[in-house]
Amino acid sequence: MFKYRIDSQLELKLLEPGDAGELFRLTDDNRAYLREWMPWIDMTQTEEDSRGFIESARHKWAKGEGITAGILAEGKLCGVIDHHSLNWMNRKAAIGYWLAASAQGRGIMTRACRAMIDYAFVELKLHRVEIMAGTGNTKSRAIPERLGFTLEGVARGAQKLYDHYIDLAVYSLLADEWNAQSPDDSR
């Protein structure tokens, strides 16, 4: 079971089937907010949809294909973060995330990403971590920029968002770059 304490208020934990109700309520309460950038929101209509997502994520975890964790602030679920597109041959993964609107502006996602980056480089011994965000999603883009990622470019029309395609800013960070940062730089 994956559980990662970040600090006294924040931890990451592998989602369990029993979390489906809480995850669905959080998703549903933030539906309009999340819909602006999250293409999956319309496919999440019931608690069973959230349970299916959790079961799929746990299956990937068991097979070593990625980690999907709930972000808990003071014991309450406030978002989700994951390592996806885990590629063992090339020792790389991508990080994806979302956070409830009410949890924004407190550094929660930056701290959660920092923990997932540390986990990727220290525990999984990966070489590269990527983050992609819609070019217009300034809040999401601020996180890799704050954490010392390099903007590699823009993947044009790379993600279908309901009835149109959006461009994605592609960021990367290599293990040696992360290890060279002093804790005061971004950690």
C-alpha cells in the first residue's frame, strides 16, 4: 500500500474502493471548475464511475504501471495526483494532478508534486519526469515552473477537450537536475 506523509498537514495515499463516495462528491462539487481543463469530467457521472477509476488505478499500481494517489489535507481528500505513462525501459513517467477549487492557493499541489518527484527519482530510480498542461492553464503551468522543470515546447493540438483540441505545454525534469537543486531552490 502506498502512503507518503509530506508534512504534518499533507499526505498522499493510494485510493481504495471505500474512497469512491468521497472522490465522487469532490469531483461532482468541482465539476464546473474541473471541466475547463479535465477531459474526463463528463465521463464521471456516478459514484460507480469513481469506483471504476479507483479499481483501474489499483490494477495499474499492482502491475507496476503507475501510482494514483489521493491528496489529503488535514485528513480530508482534496485532489488526486499520479505517475502515469510510466516507462520502465526509458525510466520516465509523467505526473498529472487536479485539486479542488477550495484547496487552491495554499501550496498543496506544489508540495504534492514535490513528493511525487522525490518518489520518482529516489524510490523508483527514474531518470525523467514530465508534466504537461494546457497552454492557457496558468495555475497548472506554474507548478512545474516553480519546481525547476524545463519548458521543452508546445505539443500542438495534443489533447481533445470535449469538442475541440488544445495545445499542451511540455515540461521535463531530469534526476540529476533535481538532485542538484538545493532544498531552498524549490523544495
